[in-house]
Amino acid sequence: MADFDTNPTSLYSIKGIVILDQDGNRVVAKYYDRNTFGTVKEQKAFEKSLFSKTSRNTSADIVLLDGVTCLYRSNVDLYFYVLGSTRENELFLDATLTCLYDAVSVVLRKNVEKKALVDAMDTVMLIIDEICDEGIIMETDAQAVVQRSALKSDEVSFSDQSVSQLGFSFIESANNNSNGRSSRKSANERMNTAKARRGRRAGNPEEDEEDDDTVSKMITEFTKCDLPSLRDYISDKDSSKFEKQLENLEEKEFPKWMIYLASGFNILLHGIGSKRQILTDFEKELSQYTYLRVDARKDGLNMKALLNAINENMNLNCPVKRSQTTISWARAIKRKMHGQQLILLIDNIEAPDWSISVTKDFRNDQEALCELLENRESVKLIATVDHINSTFIWNSRQVASLFFVHITVNTFEIPLQELMTGDSRLLGLDSRSNQSVHTMSSLDAFWKSLASNSQKLFRLFFQMYFDAKKPVKFWDLFNAAKDDFIASTDSALRTQLVEFKDHRVLKWTRGDDGNDQLSGIVELKLVTEFLESKNMPLDEKRDE
């Protein structure tokens, strides 16, 4: 039970968030202290008293009512209230109120009125949930709250967008107008033009087209990156200190971690730098156990993919049923795992697909993970995050069920693998576009992460794809790969192709006959030049 009044160290700070109209009627209300506001009748009575005391008081923005500290702010026909206990720091409450008002103002395009708020009620509810979770303040930055509320950037006015939002808008504008006229302005002129757009009214297509051209050139220059040189530079850095740290962990800490797992705890590693190599070394300790490692940063790897992998690899015979939720599927898998044990290793569990979304599916995924981990005898978890506050992606009840032991490990290692995984404009990858735009640098980064057999498979697939000029059937590719001693089983081939798919080298679809088909999504010219640079050119028999 949340403790708002007696425990001075409690994180529970907010008793409630209320928005009333000019007549004192409720528009939005969320109460977190069930002891003080247990019933709707009590809530309504309190709101009536609160409105009568604040609606006529224009000289102050804070009142004490029935043992509750109330900060409020009004605009036109709306009154915003944040409620806290008498011992609560008023500055915290004021920061929460300011964040709430500013975020709502951005969403409503500064038209903070009852009608506009009711029209955007779903987004306003998301904003309140992002700011406060069960009475715990989660965020006081209005721009961050708006971004997390799944609000499209074009729905926010230009003057209200943050720097990151403006950058995204520039990039989208450039992608949509890449065929425009070129501009020969200097760097200072380009910056002045970009600033001038902010104050100019829309309605001149020629000026807009010229500005979009300017933005396109700015982005093209910005995204030039010699990734191989960057990777070589990072690889040449002295890592002797990190190697000594790994040796110390293996000797002194790894045995303790095993005891934590055996005692029913889960482990959360946080700290500065990449912790990927630490998990790799810790896998040696788990060699005699059943474990599954997941890179949460890879595109498409979410809770459903994890449950599917558990079901297949442990032969549970528990596939997802039609219209079955992720939570119920996790519950069914948990029951099937009775008597078996699995250790999950999740790299970067705070990755976008696992943390920043606020959709219903994401909430279900959170609950599904907690549901799976409730079976502490069967499922153990070792996860990594960059910062200890990343645990705020779960609410207090979920954190309690996860049963984490927090361990600080500062490696100070540059997270190169994390940067190269998933979306990266520096690599030319963008999931928002209809097709993936690769560069020689991005293919080179992908190539060096492949084993020799996978490199041969890369050439074989594109040879077959460009020769046939149509999607390649999976079993045709398997027979060819088997003849060339690239893959001995279909499961091994599928594992290799999944990595190709994750890096947007190919697209995996199902044909009319029900068989899997593979299509390349990298252009012929680029593949040809790239393979020639690797001394593995495509055969000349294909017709370009």
C-alpha cells in the first residue's frame, strides 16, 4: 500500500491530479491515495470544496485543504490541480504541475480550453500516466512527456518542438523532397534560412521547396560517416583496464551472481559503457544450464518474439492461440515450464521496443515479462541497462515482482555494437522509410559481424536473387547452400537469414503456395561493387 504521509523516504509524492472546468465539474481526475480518497463520493466532495476555495482566490496558487497540499493553475475555463501531502516539498509539486500544464499546452497547440482538451482526452490521459505512476513522479520535462505520449511530430507546432523533434522534422522533410532543386548557399546562409522558416507563414510553395532542398543538403552532409575508420579507431583503443576488470569479475563477482540466481533473485547490471562482453563472459558460467540470450536493441525483438523462442527451443508445444493476449500466452508458457529451468540474458532491456512506447501492446508486454518471471524457480533474468533509473519503465508493483539485485558495473567501453544494431542514420538504416537505404559503410559494418559461412551465404543469396529476378524460395536457397557446404540444416540457415533480415538486407514473406520467399532489399549496383571490394564478385551470367 502506498504510504503518502508517514514515511519520509517514500517515493510516493502525488496524491492526485485533477482538472476541473469553470463550473467545478470534473474533466479529468486520477487519485493515487486510496486512504484519503477511497470512494467517488469522497472525491467529488473534495473537488467541490477545492474549487470553491480556489476559484475566487487569484492571489495565490497553493492552498492547504483537509490536510492536503494543493497547487493549482487556471486558464480560460480549466483549472489544473496537483495534490500532495502536508509534508511534501512544494517545489516537487510545482514542477509536476508545470510539466502537466506545459505538456497539455503543447498537445492543444496552446489552445488550453475545455473543448480542445476533451477532443484530445486520450493523449491527455497518456500525459498524466507519463508524469506520475501510482503516485510516483516519473518525469517533469514537458517535451519528454509529449514525445513519450506517442504524439506525431507534425501534430506539434514548430515553436513547441524540442531540438530532437526539429531534427526529425528536418530529416522527414528532406526524405519527402529529395528530388528538389539544389542550393549553393554557404553554411551561415543555410542556418539563417532554417531559422527564418520558424517565423514565416506557410503558403509559398516555391520558398518551401527551396528550404526543403537546403535541409536535404544539410542532412546529406551531416550523415557522411566513414564507419570503418571509426570502428578501427575504437578497436585500437587500449582495453587492458577493461580486460583486468573482466578477470576480476570472473574471479570474485561471477560466483556471487550465481548465488543470487540460485536464491531466487534476478540481476540488473547498470553503469557507464557497454556491458555486452561481460554477459558474453558470464555465459561460460552458464554452460551447463539452459539459457537464452536476447539483444533487445535488434529490430523486431519484443516480448512475443521472446516467448516464441522459449516455446520452440524448450519444446513446450505451447504456440500462441488466435486472439490470445501476450499475458495469457506467458502464463501458459510458465505453466508448461514446470520442472524445467531457463536463464534469460537480455542486453539493453531499456531499448525502444521494450521501454519507450506507451501503447496498449507495450503495457501487455511488460505484464507478460513480469508474469513469466513470477515463476522464480523456473525462469531467471540477467539484464543490462545504461542507467539505474531505466527501471522507471516499470511501475512499483512490477519492480517488486521482478525481484532485481542492482549491480553497478562501469566498463567505460564505447558501445560500438549497440550503435550498429537497429536504426541508425549514420549507417543509412531507417525503419520509417518504405525501403532500407544501405551504403558501402553500412554493408561493411554488417559484413565484419558475419562468420565466413554467412558471408558466403550473402553472396549466394544475391546471386540467386539477381539471376532469377524474383523472390528466392527458402528451400531452393537451402539446397544450394547445402551443396556449397554453407548450411547443413534448415534451422542453421534460418538463423543466418534472421540476422540478414534484422539488418534489412532481405525481406522474408510467404508466397501463395505457403512457402517462405526471400527478396533482397539492397540495390544490384551496390551489392556488385561491395562484393567486388571483398574479392567475391557475382558471376557475370546474370542479365542486368
